[in-house]
Amino acid sequence: QVQLVESGGGLVQPGGSLRLSCAASGIIFSRYRMGWYRQAPGKQRELVAHITSGTSTNYADSVKGRFTISRDNGKNTVYLQMNSLKPEDTAVYFCNAVSVAVSANYWGQGTQVTVSS
């Protein structure tokens, strides 16, 4: 079965950093566009960043310059390095895997990130 398992979330002070990881199994990882989304209570899920199989990246305007998405195909893992965190970044962060070739779209269970003093 396909699994995307996020880790690395937690409580951090404003201005701090966290690194999220998403380990994938059951897919040919290198062929998928990987992404991070987030959802705060009462709000819609929004794209944070994604990275293609060719390592091209895209970021939401709200996180540009602060967050970095990367992938390690040898470990079947995608990362989100989050720096200069703000209270507005507080949300559940979800890992996403998309393949246009096989019309596949998978989601992880999410990991909580809380930015607070």
C-alpha cells in the first residue's frame, strides 16, 4: 500500500526553525512531484511548496525566502526546511505526491506545527 508519513513537527518560538520530513513507500518516488500543504483551523488547505522530479521548485508567496523544499530520491523522502517561523505558519502540514503519468494523488496524515511564545 502507498504510505506518506510526515515527521518533524512540533512547538517552536517565533523566529525559530523546524525541518519536516515525509517518507514515501509504495510508489516510484523519483517519478512523483512532491509537495507540502498546510491547513489551519477554520481555513482551507493551501499549497506551501512543491518540487518536481526534475527538482524544479515552487513556493507560496507567504513562505518565499523562509522555507526550502528538497528531496532525496535515494531515501524516498521529501523535506521542508522552515526558517524564520511566524505564528501565521501554525497549521497541520501535509505531504502530497502526484503523478500525472498514472493519474495518482496521495496524501499523508499530517504533522502539527505550532509557532508560539
